[in-house]
Amino acid sequence: MSKPKLSTTFRRSVVDEFELEAHELVTLERACAVLDQIEGLELDVKDRGIIVRGIRGGLYPNPSLKELRAAETSFLAIVRALGLQDADMGAGKGSPSAAARAMNRQRWGVRGGRAA
């Protein structure tokens, strides 16, 4: 069985944890679309590497890196707009940085600084 997409896991966890209104569900869907973009861009970087050959043979940073940073920034802005925060999180732990850390732990299977 294949691993579910990160956006599917994220959507399910948010819907299970929070009661969202209709407009918030639309925003959540946008966040999930951005997560799908992030996964695709990460796959491109994994497949082609961080340095790629240009049309004239020169070496350049993979253009997906710039797009990946922009997509991650968009995702964090959407998460912030939704005001998502775990009930057990203390003050300041619901920041975009905390959301990014949680997303990376989920993505890479890391728990508390150790590989799962």
C-alpha cells in the first residue's frame, strides 16, 4: 500500500482536530493544494538534484528550489490565516515555524529530534 499524500494526511488531521466553518474549509483546501505543489517540487529536486544544466550547458540552481521556498512561504501564511494551533501547544508554539517543524517531522518521520 502506498503512503498517503502529505496533503491528505494534513487535511484529515486538521478536520479531525478542529471544527472549521465553510470559508475555513476553502482555505484548508488551498493549503492542501500548496502541499501538493511542495511535494511535486521536492520530488523534482530529488530527481534532478539541486544543480541542473541549463540550455547552454552551464550549471544552475534547480529552478524548483525557488518555487519550493515560495510554496512553503505560502503554506505557512495559509496555516497562520487559519489560526491552526494544537490544544496542547503553549504560547508561541503555534507559530508558522512550529507548523513548519511539525510538517517536516511528519514528512521525514522525525519525532523529538530522532528518526522514527
